[in-house]
Amino acid sequence: MEALNNIFSAINGVVWGPIMLILLLGVGIYLQLGLKLMPIRKLGMGFKLMWGGRDSKSESKDEGEISPFNALMTALSATIGTGNIAGVATAIALGGPGAVFWMWITALVGMATKFAEAVLAVRYRETDDTGFHIGGPMYYIKNGLGRKWLWLGGAFAFFGAVAAFGIGNTVQSNSVADALESSFGIEPWITGVVIMVLAGAVILGGIKRIAKVAGKLVPVMGIAYIIAGVSALAVNADQIGGALSNIFYYAFNPHAAMGGFAGAAVMAAIRFGVARGIFSNEAGLGSAPIAHAAAQTKNPVRQGLIAMLGTFIDTIMVCTITALVILTAPIWETGEAGASLTALSFDNALPNGWGEAIVSIALAIFAFTTILGWSFYGEKCFQFLFGTRSIMLYRVLFVLAIPVGALAQLGFIWLMADTFNAMMAIPNLIALALLSPVVFKLTKDYFDGKDILPGEALDHDKS
């Protein structure tokens, strides 16, 4: 295990080095500027389209499997998870308060990235031999860049299929097992088996069942968590100003060691802020467009406007709530990290141990929905590599891995997930940069009132 840990540490140091940070932020800034800040300017329009997309009466039922709203909820089910609870805490514990600022920056530029991903996913999607819509980076690489780039799509699919077992499976079950054991004394193996059974019942039913569950669980739990966070902040209202001040100050200044906090350089704040921001909202990873490709919509830009909300809701709203709860409590200075830091911070503000219970329950539900969302992402990547007949095999292997993650070592799982996140992002970011003219043109055409065709109306064989 130590040798494997050393190998992943070496790879992680390269893929999450300065080049990756420049690539992630650079592509996002380029897209945001190329779109003339449209994702920020049209945020209200995005929410209006999301609300109107709760059903698909206005769209053809033949154009996708799930409603535009449920496509967003499926994408959010995969993003609102341990990254919002344990990931934010880890960023602060390792990078200091300044890491939160860089999470925000990642989200603001990531809105453009997520918009572009969804536009391309719907534009270049296909229908498989079972009649289901399939799309994502591997398909917009194949159909948008041409078959000479097929190797790059294959690389993304390989990294995605493997990464799903880390970021979308074992990390989630491990975090839940750890939280439930510390809060309620539940043995990790019991947690793993229960999640396996419940997730298996949904995952084996495919995207329609996953979207149906996500469409109900994600909004309810997300709102409940925000209410709990606002309640905790109301108790520590006098500390909010200082917390915000620290976020902005330490984003550009090193933080000295204090208490149990080891201190952090500015580069650490940037690195962990961007890394945990991407881990949380997945902008640039190329995962969310796999869900948006299944939306019942004929218009790529409309789905892109809905998709970009995922980054805003996940990071600007949910992650900020978690960060402020942590920074308004004195716990983060003691050297505590991960989900336990978030739980103790909530506990500091809320009475009778409610904080720890709320965080544990939220973590369990968020992680459960993340497992559901990522099972679909990994499945579609596996299908791209091995064909439609491989789907059920992947689903079974994915479900069986859940209890394994619950019993594994947390540090190595985080390291593995972090590494494969970056490995997924590289092919996707290359494709986004090369296909950006398509995104800009489709967006202009949409706002000029012109018709835009979805992927299934195109002749991909000409690529």
C-alpha cells in the first residue's frame, strides 16, 4: 500500500501542478470572456429555464430520457456530496481561509466551462442501439473534432470509468462510514452494506430511475442543509465579517501557523482551493455533460444555461455555507480536518449535538446521491469503450465496490480521487478549447433567434 501511495503521490504532484491550475482557470476564463460573461449575466434566465424544465411537455419525448430539470438534478446529485462537506473542510485545513476565495473563482469561471460542456454534449450526442441518448466529452471529441481524435475520447472514457470508482464511489462510502461511526457508533461494514443495497436498487434501474430519485432527494436535502447552515451562522453572526475578511486577505497572503493549524503559503491556498473547488463542482472534469446529454431537449444552448447553474448552486451557495460555518467557529485552528471539522463546527453553533447529527445525515444522503450520479457517468464511459452489452457488468462491479470503500483508508482514497479528477480534466479541457468556436457560434445563434439542431439531427459520419 505504501508503494502505491507513493506512486499516486508522485503522479498527483504533476497533474495538480501549476500547469493544471493554469489549464483549468485559463480555459474557464477564455470561455467566460468569449461568451462575454453571458453565464453570469444570464444567471436569472438559467433559473427561469430550470424551473420551466421540471417537465418536458413543451419538448419532444423522443429527444431524450429525462427532463431538463432532472438532468440538472442528476448532475447535482453527483456534485453535491463530500466535496461540499469534507472537501471544503480539507481545503481550509490545508490551504487556510484563502482557499475559499479560490474556490469561488473556480466556480465563477467554471460556470462558463459547465455551460460549454452541456452545449457540446447535446450538440454532439448520439443514440445507442437501445434508443437511449448518450453524450459527453468522449462523444463531442469523436463527433466534433473528428475520428482522428478518437484516442483522446478513449482516454477520457478510460479515466472516467476508473475515476467513478474513486470520486463517485469509494470516497463517498468511506466518508459516510467515518461520519456515522463517529456520530452514532455504526460499524463501517454495516454502513457499506446498507448503501450497497439501497444504491443497487436504484443503479440497476438505469438513468430514468436515477434521475427520478435525484429529482426528489437533491432539492429537499440541499435546501435543508442550507437552512441548517444559515441557522448556525445566525448564532455566530458577529464572526461572519471577520471570516469574510480572512478569506480575502489570506487568498493573497501567507497564513502563519497558529494553534494546531500548520500554516499555509499562498500557493497552497490556490492549489487546495482550486482542487477542492473542482472536486466539488466538477467544472472542467467533463462528468456533468454526460447527464445533460440525456435531457429531453432540442436546444443545446437552453440545456447549457440550465447546466451552468450546477456550479453556482454547488460552490457559490452550498460550499460557501459550509466554509462560513467552519470559519466562524474556532475549531479549524486546532488541526482538525475533513468531515469531522465540518461536524464539530456545526456542533459549536447548534445545541445538543444537533450540528454533528445534521452533518452526518446530510453527508450520508449527499454521498448516496453522488454514488447514483457517478454510476451513470462511469457506465457511459465504459459503454463508449466496450459497447452497450458491457453496461450491466459495470453496474454490478460499481455496486460491489461500495462496501470496499467504506472499509478502506481515507487518505489514499482522497489521493486517488484527486489524481483521476485531473486525468479526466485534461482531455476534456483540450476538447473545450478546440471546440470553443462552436460554443460561441451556437450561443450567438440562439440569442439571435436562430434554430439550433441537437446532436441526433446531425450526420456524425461526416466527421
